[in-house]
Amino acid sequence: MQSITVRSAAAGRAEWCRGAYDALLAEIEHDYTQGCTVHRPALPWWQARLRSERDRLYEWIIWLACDDACPLPLQERRQWLVAVLDAYEKLGVSLENVLPVALMRRFLQMSDV
């Protein structure tokens, strides 16, 4: 039996689990038949959601990256930060004029976390 996970060294930046699509699609169909809202295609919904949260993104990043009161370990905070900013990039939602250039440079340096 093959492992469902892919070593990060072997995976592309957007890959996360092999074979997950069919299982996720079945769960989505089940939720839909149970009366849950399903956004098809999901891309416009995710883009709108990320755009609506852009104004709060800077404060969230500062809290996550710099605030010792954050309960997560620093390494985990960095991983969350990279994942969230990567979502904006991958889903085509611009962060221009939202985040300072210096912060974006720091993100690019951390992207190999």
C-alpha cells in the first residue's frame, strides 16, 4: 500500500496529499446531499473570502510573527504565515498595497521553512 502523504522534498509547492481528491470530492457530494452549501467552483468564493480579509492581514501577520503572547511555537507560526500568504498568491489575490515590501521580502526568505 502506498503512503497517502508525499515527502516535502518530492512534492511541488502546491501538492499536499496523493489520492486525496476522490475522498474529498465524495465528502463534498455527501455534504451537498445533506443540504450544506457547496461553492462550485470554489475559486471565486475563496478569492472573495481572501479579499475580504486583506485589511486585517497585516495586523494578523504582526501578531503571528512578533507577539510572544501567541500560543503557537515560533516554527509553527512561521509555517502558518507562509501557508496563508501562499494561498493569496496561488489563488491570484494581490497583496500589493496591503503589506509593506520589507514584510513581503521576509516572507520570501521564510518560504523554505
